[in-house]
Amino acid sequence: MRIAQIAPTYERVPPRTYGGTELIVHLVTEELVARGHDVTLFATGDSETTGRLRSVTPVAQRYGDSSGDGPTHAEHLHLANVQAAFLAAADGAFDIVHNHAGVEGLVLAASSRTPVISTMHNQFASASQPVWDAYPWFHHAVSAASAATFPVHGARPPIHHGIDVGSFTFGEQPDGDFLLFLGRFSQAKGADRALEAATRAGRRLILAGKIDPADAAHVNARIQPAIDGDRVHYVGEVDGAAKRDLLARADALLFPIEWDEPFGLVMVEALASGTPVIGFRRASVPEVVEDGVTGFVVDDLEGMVEAIGQVESIDRRVCRTAAEERFTVRRMVDDVEKMYRAVLDEVGTGTAAL
């Protein structure tokens, strides 16, 4: 199969630190190439792939970045990257285009004669409904909870993310004596609630992740005053090696989200490390965490505090086994290949829009 993979250009593929979408694009692309497919990745010029790489920018451009020459608006480059993919598709370069670039990909796909499948890594936004009304192709979400929010037209079954489970150290005997919050420090992610739960449970907490400028005021008001380097320690945004070390050594990952996160890749990374997850009962959490088996699904802060006291009852080997059985790259790409074939079969029978 000749496949185009369109990544966002806000991070390179794979990401050096934060970048869940870009990590998934990398894992899917590399596994498809390993299976013999002809894959072209549209991403930043510093991306790494065993497939063909097409780029419109040498490096990632985040919101707020400045550049000495050329465009400085991150979305300009993002849109140009999507455009490059569909121009190549118009010349007949691909059998299918796989869009991971969100709404911009949906917009330009409206005139594509090559079949398109869009993976919806982010939430559905009601303001994008006119874009969806004009989108004639296929899409899928990354959890059943997220899928329920998207338009029915063109929907394929949701596909849970997979990771390279073997690259995560199994922490059978965690030696850190700490709880972990790992993620972006937006209010919706809940670092402040993780801090409160750990404090009320009398446990040490390590906070790791990215602080965007837009979240600085929240962090300064709700989190920074409690950071003492002992009971509450902030280690910044971590790379892959540091992340794996923290996950393997943690007693539990706290995931107190206050938004409908489509998936939550860090939960699976924790399970791969043998680390139980304690998460709020929202969005995909009940799909990923088996309550009382691989962690606890709780309704509020009080429930999280109570679950922290019970975390030693969770068998860490069971957590690792769940990751090995449910959340591998192989399983994810098996599902992706099945989706591609179903889409191409449907197009071949004339039942898909062209």
C-alpha cells in the first residue's frame, strides 16, 4: 500500500519530549514500513523515519516561537505541510492519506480524490461543524468515549493507542517511595489536584511536565508555593529516558483530569512500567484502567486519597501484562491496517464519497 502520513509540525516526529500525537505518528509509520508498505511522512525536516520524509520546515514551530526569516505563525507551516501532502496525492502518489493534522487536514481533504482517513487525536469542537459537513471521507477516534462526540458520517471504529511496551522498564519493586504526576501543567490536567491528593494522603509527589506560558499563572498560584524539593519536587519537562525511570520507580501515577481527554497516553506508559494508575472517572479513563486490577477509577479527590492508601493491593505484574496484551504497537497497527483495507474496499464498491 502507498500511504501518506500527515503529522502536525508543532513537534518533530518522534518528539524529543512532549508530543503524544507525534509519537503515535512515528510508531504507526515505522511499523507500516516494517510490514512492507510504501510510506511517506509529511513532518518537520528534523524528523526521523525509515520511510520517505517530506518537509516544509526544517524544525518544529510551536505557538509563540519567533523566527528570523520566513513565517512565524505556527499554523501557517502546519497548513503548508497538509497542503504538500494533498498536492502529492492529487498527482496519484498514494492509495490512502492518513491525516493526523486535525481540522486543517479535514479542510484540504474535502477536495481529495484519494481516500482519506483522519485520526482525531483531539476533542471535537462544535465550531468545526461546517468543516465536518464538507468532509466526505472517513475518520476514527482514539477511544470510545471520544468517538461518541464526533459526527457519525464516515466514522470507523475507535482505535486505542499502542506503545513500544518493551522499551519501558518494568518496575517490579519501585524504590522511589513517591507518587507521580506526568503531563502538561494546564488546569484541565490536574497537577494541583494531584498535589492536594498526595498531601492529604501524606505521600511524596514528583511533578514532571511542560509548563506552557498560558499556564504559568495557574502554576504560580496553585502549585509553585508547595514545591519544597522534598515532599513535593518539580523536575521539569522530561525526555524519554527520564520519563521511563520515573514511571518504573513510582508507586502510582495520578491522573486527575478535569476535561474529556481523548486517550491519555501516559496511562498506558505507566501500565507498561508496572505502575498502577489512579484516575478520575472521565473520558477514556475507564477504558484504559481496570478498576481494582490495574489501578483505581475514582469519582473525586476524596476517592483518589482513599485509592492512594490501597495502591499496594495492585499487582504490578498484572499492570504490565495488561499493557502487553492491550496496548502494543503491533495491535494498534493491526487495527490501522484493517481500517485501511475496509476503507479501500468501501471506496471500491462505490459506496464512499469521491
